[in-house]
Amino acid sequence: MENTYDEGRFRLLDGIIYHRTKHTCVMTAVDRSLINLVLKECHDNPFSGHLSEDRTRENVKTCIWWPIRQKDVAEYFKTCDRCQKANKSTGKRLGNIMKVQEPRRP
């Protein structure tokens, strides 16, 4: 199949939509219906190892584009039970650090 459409930052080639960024990197543009699948592969996949939110965002950012990518990654990360359990704090506060007075005598 030949290049059938080229409009500014987007290009359709062989049935795949590509997005050109300001850094001249070409990434595959993803349809909204595929976003959860992409996030699952980039975060939940055994080879991904449940990366942190930042690392998942960077992983996705290197090759795939959609308009509100950062927001979608953040929302997906919040729904990952495994990550939420692993990152959950105990809720106990350790307390405030108290100032220790210097002794007046040896």
C-alpha cells in the first residue's frame, strides 16, 4: 500500500497513522479504543515488570502518541491493584523530630 494521506504532523502509510513530533521523531498514533491495550502491554506485561508511573510514561512516550497520553498513564497507574498495594504506606506517622537541648553541665 502506498502513502495515502499526509497532513502536517500526521501521515497514513500502509494503514498505520504516524505522528511527527517537534523533535522529528516519528511515532505511531493510537486510536482511543487501543489505549488500554497499549498501557496494559507497557505496564502489566511480564517483560515490563509493573514499572513506576514515570517509567511507564517514558516507555509509552518513546514510540506511541495520543493527545492526552500523560493523563491516561496516570489514571491507568492508579487503577493497578498490584502497584497500589506495593506503594501503599502504612499510614503510621513516625512523629516529629524534637529538638534536644544541650546539657549545661558535663
